[in-house]
Amino acid sequence: MRPLLMLPASLLVLASSALAQTTPYPQVADEPMSTVQVTAPVKPMAIFSDQAQQLAATYDMSNGWRMRVKPSSRFISAAIDDQKPIRLVQVERDKFVSGDGRVTMQFNLGEWGDDMVMSYVPGHDLAQVIVVSTRMAQR
């Protein structure tokens, strides 16, 4: 009877060594790892009618683009050349941010309050921010 008991035990040892040879190795520390980024939703501010009148314009940007800004009571719509409009909400006085946080516009800058700066991230795969500006005189 002893040889019959040893047979299942030897099969168990063989099976465990075969499993160990097919199991993948742990991930090496210098290999890329996935990350998670969590951002809180922005709390939009209302746009008052006097501010809306100041923002509504067509801006000639420093890079040759032409941007049309149309405000409403809750957001501004900014259309650059013939592209689809970008919707931005006000998060601070004269500062507007897109829903995904990739486009930011700041109005009433400079010594006389006649400068506007737009910054944006051109793609998801780039760690780059592009800044474009204009002066109110170019509206």
C-alpha cells in the first residue's frame, strides 16, 4: 500500500514544479507602470452682463489665429478660425477653463488690463503647454 500513497504525492510535486515554470516573473521596477490622475470638477462662477460685454469680441492672436468669444451667463464659447467652439467656465474673475482642464484663458491682464493669454495642452501624449496671447487693441 505504501507505493500507492507515494504515487499521488510524487504527482503533486511534479505538477507544482511545472506550474512554477509557466508562471510569469514579477514586473521589473524600471518598466513603465500605469498611473491614475484624479482631478476635482471645477466650480464655475456666473458671468455678469458687464463682464460679458467686455469679453465678447474677435481676437487676433499672436500666432495668426483669429478667435471669436461669445459669452453666456454660465460659460464662454471660443471658436478659433473654423474649428469647433471650445466651451470654458469661469473659475476666477477673468479666468476661464475648459471642462477637461486642457485650455485656460485669462482676460484683463497687463499694465492696462488689455492683454489676454490662452494656454493649452496640444495632445494627451505630450507634456507640453502652448501659450498664445493678444492685446485688446487687436480685437
